[in-house]
Amino acid sequence: MGVWGGDPNLYWRAFLDALIESDTEVELIGVNPGHKPTPYGIYEGRIGDEFEGIVSGVSDYGIFVRLIENHCEGMVSLQSISFDRFSFDPDKHVVIGKKTGKSYTLGAAVRVLVEEVSPRKRQIDLTLLED
């Protein structure tokens, strides 16, 4: 079932909200070229909080997750996942757990915990939570 509870409408609603928000950011930049939306700073006070997200990318070193709350993207390092050892399959663009067989690919719903935030680097380090 995952975070979405099996309801694909929730996924698509979040996806469309992300598109609407990104258009708003583009408009703001057009009106005020000095404006650069940086929502990463709001997560500095939220270290240790859990969030729902969507896998937006996978690589040999981590899983990229777009947070549903405001569409910031963070990364889960594969080495930081404590409940399994994951490896990247570049042909299938998937990360697979060696013990559990659990896989993560683009569009998968996940729950993550904010570990560290660097607004200057525009970086959020996340921890993947078990289902």
C-alpha cells in the first residue's frame, strides 16, 4: 500500500500541486529576477521530523526524494540505510535491498526523516524509514 494507501489519485494530486507551485516560482522570478525561492531553510528547525515523499531519482550512491510538503528534494545515502544493504541496478533504474528484496524506483512513495540541512548548499540529508 505504501504512503499513498493504494490511492493513485493522491499521488497525482501531489504531482499537479508540484507543477502549480513550480509555475508560481517561475512567475516570481520573472517579476523579480533577484527572487530565488529557497525553502531548504525551513527544514533547519525540523531535523528529526518525518515526511512523506516520492522517489525522484536513484543512483549508485543514493535515493533522491522530493518531499510532498513543499517539493524540496533531499537524498538518502545508500550507506545510511540501516535495515538492509541496497545496490543500484543501472539498467532498470532501481535500488534493490539484498536481504529484503525491497526495491525503490522513480515514483515510489516513501517516508523519510530529516537528518541534516544545509540551505547554503541547498541540500537535505534524509534517512529512509522502513515500511
